[in-house]
Amino acid sequence: MLAIGTPFALANTTDGPPTHAVLTAAVLASTLSYATLRDWPRFAPRLLAHPTLMALDLLFGAVLLLTASPASPLAYATVCTPLLSGLLYGWRGAGVFTGLQLAVLLTVHRVWEHRPGAGASTLLIAGFCVAAGIIGVTLRNLLFRFGTATQALSEATSRLAVAEAVESERARMARELHDSVAKTLHGLALAADALAISADRPDQDPATLKHQATLVASAARRAAAESRDLLTDLRRHTDLTTTTPPAPLKTALTAKARDFETRTSIPTRTTITPTGAEPPPLPPETTHHLLAIATEALENIHRHAQATAVEVDLTTTPTALHLKIKDNGVGLPSPHTLEEAPNSGHFGVLGMTERAAQMGAAFHLRSDPSGTEISLTLPLAAPRTARAPRPLPQESAHA
């Protein structure tokens, strides 16, 4: 508008100082407008802190408008001042600068009232200025409300993220408690019961009592050590990706199966397919979850299955890793579905399900009077660590 309206202003001035004044005002107004638009983040704080800069722009526009007449295209540039003042300063600023702009228009009308159409043009531009001021204030209020809503949404999202992190950590601690301290305490209770029964026998060998007491003490020390590890983990979160890498999956799984057979005297067959092949390298956290699931499945067999044979199969294909643990026992106590397990206190099954979800693996459980089978399929094309599902509001307990 300034570029279009400047020739109208020059056409109505005489040579000499008036022309120089119009050219100076046009150059300064154009430069100020261009600089403000080009580097708005830098100039906006200055305009907010110094409203006199807006008044200076209004003065340059007034000089051009006085020489160009209210009927020229330059008159429409005056609408920008009320609009911008409404955006920057609110109702008060819009009222002040709109009033000043109307005063300029009234002065211009007095100068050009002899020209036909000057009155109508002045009224039209004055109406535009008032409307622009109102629009500017309205946009300012909308922007502030939008900013407030965005901030509230951001805070709510942060709170939800914190709550989800807390719930995820609680579920993790419940799994670790179940897989470590709870099992050790269960073994401690069994050893203590055996010691109490043996102590009641008058002909009991002292060496046997000593051996059973040693087992109780060993289990108690192991429970204390596991508790200290969990407390340390609460104080300082342990990142499995930065700790010492675990043993290869095939080696660790074979060792667990061998240890299970030694402890329980239940024949356990371990099959690695392809034979002798080591599964591809997995993230330490994934290996940890796989071994924890295998340990929990074997422990459930020992406690509930009354099995006489166990099969542990680890199969690796180009796209996935398959883990299957099967027994020939009597099956899990009813209920034995994934959906019903948490409500019945089978938190070991819930823990296995959550660990599988964190790896992005598919977990299946089948149990009937002929035995129990758990199977897990982990994609290898794009292994990932997925967010664990929201745990059910149950207190942790051993399965």
C-alpha cells in the first residue's frame, strides 16, 4: 500500500521541501515496515516495550496521507496501525492508537474536504480502522487462550507421562520382587518347615538338622542380598544396556534348564534349533526378559505341575525367535488363562505377559490336564522395546 500510494502523494506536492518530506516519510515508513516483518522476533519485544515506535510509524503514514488524500490507496495502509496495536497492546493500546488514527483521518478530511468523495472515503477508512482495532484485540485474546490451553495440555501430558512412568516402575518392581525375593522366601519357608518337622523326631540325626539349618540360613542370606539389590535399584536405576553384557542366550538357557533338573530331579530336555547355533545378538534387556520368563515357567512347573518330564525348545528362524517350555503335568490351577490369572493371584503369569509385551513379543499360554505349555515369539527383523501395558491394580504376590 505504501508503494502504491506514494506516487499519489508525490503527485499532489510541489517541488522542493514538500517533495523531500514526502520521499523521506515514504522511505522511512517502508524501511520500518520491512524491517519489522523481516525480523519480527527481534522487533516485537521492542514494540511491546516502546509504544512510541508505533506512534512514529503512525506519524510517517500521516505525512503521506495528508499529501495523497483519503481517496488514494495509501489510506488503506492506515488500517494496519489499529490492527497491530490491538495485537500488541490489547484494548487500551488499540483504543489509543485507533483514536490517534481517527484524529489523523479527521485532519486529512479537513484538508481534502473540497474534493468530491473525500467525506465518504474518510468515513469508510475510519470504519475500517475501528474494525481493525477490534479484530486485533480479538486475535490477541484468542492467541492468549490458545497459549494457555496449549500449556495446560502440555502440563497434563507431562503429568500423565510421570504417572505412567511410576506405574511402569511399580510393575517392574513387582516382577523383580516376584522373580527374586518372593521365590527365595518361599524356599526359606519350605526349608524352615522341614527343619521344624525334623526337630520333632527324637531319633533325628544331628548332622541332618545341621544341614537343614544351614539351608535356612543360606536362603535367608540370599533373600537379604536380593532385597539389598532391589533397594539399590530403587536408589539408582540400573540401565541394562550399560552393565556387563549377560551370557549368550543359548548358554544361559541351557544352564537354567540343567540347574532346574538338578534341583528338582525332573528330567529336562533342552533343544536348540538349528542345532548348536547361537541365536543372533539381542539387547541385554531382551535377554534378561527371556531368561526371566523361562525361569518363571520352570518354577511354576516345579510348584504346580507335578510333572515327570519337561521340554525346553529354542528355535531361531530368519525372522523370529521362538521359545517353548512344555511339561506333562496336571496343568496350572484353575483359572489358567491370561485374562483370569491376575484376578486369581497368579502374578507370575502376569509378569511373563508384561515382559513379553516390553520386548514386543507374542506370548501364549495353554494349560489342560495333559500339561502346560508356554510359547513366546519374538520378531528379529526389527527388535524393539515396547511400552508395557498398564498393570492391573493388584498387589504383587508369587504365583
